Amino acid sequence: MKKIIYLLISLLATTSCKDFLQEDPASLMVDNSFYKTEADAEAAIVAVYDGLNDQSSIFYRGIYLLAELPTDNAECGQGVANANIFALKNYTYGPVNDRIYVLYTAVYKTIASANVAIDKIPAIPLSDAKKNRLVAEARFVRALLYFNMVRLFGDVPLVLNQVTSLDEVNTPRTPAAKVYEQIIADLEFAEQNLDATNTSGNQGRATKAAASGLLAKVYLTLKDYPKARDKARLVLDDAQFGLLESYFDIFTPQNRFNKELIFAIQNKGNTGTSNGFAMALFLPRSTIPLSGGGTVAGNSADVPTEEFHNSFKAGDLRKDRTFFTEYDAGGGKVTFRPHWYKFFDPSSIANLSEGTLNFPILRYSDMLLTYAEALNEIDGPSAESLEAVNKVRRRAYGKPLATANEAVDLKGLTKTALQNAILEERRWEFGFENHRWFDLVRTGKLLNTLKEKGYTAIKDYNILYPLPQRELDVNKNLVQNQGYTN
């Protein structure tokens, strides 16, 4: 019950809808009486994590539609009926696009929940250590969300406190540099105050390593390569994390918590509450027969491109974990065009909303490739930068991780060649994990890569998305990104 009350209160802080901000003495009274106990503080943090778990709006599909679909990795399958989704794929979208609006408002709603926790928890009678840890969790989530927003939209409204009146709604856009300063400040606080390890009591929550890992990615994006190197190295040196021997095993339901996952969005399926990882959109549509009759209720909406499927080199074991083209669910084997397989949970084949896999945000292999990229940008190819990439490659081809292998190891590359190799490696390593658009924009290769593959409608300004028109209609202090018209 407390969690429900908290979620209602947090709507007061949403910056995108005036309806939630009408003064209501009853709701204000609930607000004043709620943040009193340790249980209230914990409930506030659970609500923040719950925001991340809004799969249709944020992770995984909300960002998928902006960071995977509009790239050479993915396309619209036969299950897509929304013209706004086709527009994202075809680079014909504008400010009036319901998928951009859904993501934008869902992110700010969760930021609002984080802000409430950050504002209210310090006044609750708790030990300083616990207080700081809970606030650090909220600040980590806020930093993660702003990191996505500033990369997707550029300058965005930077809201850092609970919004309690209409006077605070019309926040102008904050320069991206200032947003990044806040992201770094939040993550540095998180680094200092989060738990070092996950136990059964805090499984799935952000840790110090998650903050360091996200900082590494922030610094890589900002081209501060020495700091990106140093933060990635902190995670690589943390003995609780490492590469699994098998790429396949990262994504098996029975192994949903493993040493490769530094931070992941939690899903709890097979509970009968439809709260698990939703699989229908990426599974084949009415193709796979079930043993008791009927077919798997997939929709074939979110599908990979044939070009991405065919880009994997012979012997790369990641291909058969990223995609599948045949399956037997008990009613006989059938074949179909490539579909995403990475987050498929066979135990939920009859109820596709009950998948048990977690959605990775930070993986150990990401830190290796971040480290390699930073080293290469600082001093060009070195034995250390090549070894970081080669560990990922050896695992991909089923070779011992720590042993040099002539067949798969990169060697003798120029700086530019290693840059390109790392970008390719990231594509194969992180398919369906929503990295591709961010990687192409960060490396300055989005426009040329997609133009070369036939994306004729893409324009120079598509390195940022438009702010939703409904936001501009409500908040007259907002200015649209260059190139976009209503």
C-alpha cells in the first residue's frame, strides 16, 4: 500500500503534464505523512527502480525504438502497425511522434521519482551510511536516465528536485555540458556511497562498480579518454566481475545473475502476474506450433535486419545466441526469417509476458571494449588495448579467454583500423542491447554508415531526436532542435 501511495505522490514531480500539478490538500497531506520511516525510504527507492522496469516505455523497448531500430541492426517486422515506428526506422519522424513522446515522458516520470527520494530521504531518521546509500541509488538511476536523454536529445530540462507547484513546470533546456556535469556529480556520489557488492538482500541494485562503469561510458562519450580508461580499469580490476566462458550462458534464464552483469534491469517472470520480460514483440508471429495445439503468440514486430544477421563471421558463436531461425516448442521444428533470440525464455513459451531474463545495462565486455577504445584514442594500438578486444573475440569464437590465438586475435592494426574493429566488435557483442545508435553517433559514423546502406532520408540533424511537440506546447520555454518542424 505504501508503494502505491508513493507512486501517486511522485506524479506531482512530473514535468510534462499540468494535470498532475493541481494543488490538492489531500495529496499534500499524504506526502507530509509518508516519508517518516526506514520502510518509507526503502519503498521510495523501490519505486525508482520500478520506473526503470517500464519495458514498453524505457527499457527495453522505449529506447530500442530510438537506439536499435533506426540503425542497420533492426527493422520493422510484419507485426508493426504504428506509422510512428515506421517513421523512426525510415528517418521521416518529426516532433509529433508518439514513441518519442512516450519515452520522453516516462523518463521524466522516473527522474521525478528519483528526485522525490533524493529530497525526502535525508530527513528520515536513519544512519548516515544507509541514508547516503539510498540517495546514491536514486542518483545513479537519475544519472543513467539523464545520460540517455542528453545523448538522444542534446540540451534537456535539468530537473533536480521535487516539483511542487505550477511555477516550477516551465523549465528551459539546460546546455548539454551542464547536464553532463550533473551526471558526473551524481555518479561520483554513487561511487562513494553505494554498496561494493550485491547480496541476497540487495540483488539487482546498483553498486560502486555500476557507478564506475557508467562513468567510464560517460567519459568515453565526452572524449575524456584518460578518465574513461581509469574508470573502466576500476571495474575490470574488481574480482567479482569477469567474462563468462560462454557467450550463450550470459542470457540463459537459470543464469540471470552472473559475473558479467554489472548492472541490469530486473525482471521476475513465471509469477502469474505478467510482470516478467515481455517477449511477444520479438518472437515469430503465429509460426511456432505448441505441443498442445495452437502457436506461440509472437508478433514479429521487432526484428533484426538480414544484413546484421549475415554480418557475423564464420565461427562467431554470438550469432546463434543473438538470433534464431528455427525452433521446436514441442509441436515440431519450424524455420523462419531471423528473429531476436537473446532474451528468449523457453519456460515462458505459453505466456510471453512472463520471461525471467534481466536486461543488461552494463556488462563486463562493455568495460573491456570501452577500455580498449580509450587506450587506442590516447596512444594508438598497444598490446594492452588489443588484448582487451581479443578477450572478447576469443570468447566469441569459443577459445580460452587468456590464451593468445592466432586465428581470432587482432594484431598489427593502425589506430583507425582498431577504431573500426572495436565498433564492429561492439555491434556483434551488443546486438539487441540498444547500443548501436549511441555507438555510431559517439564515433561520428551514424550518417555515413547508414547512407552507405541505403538510408537515403537521413539528415545531418538526425544525430539528435526532436523534443516532443506536446512538450513544447505545454512548456513555452522549450526550443526545438535544429532541423525539426511541426
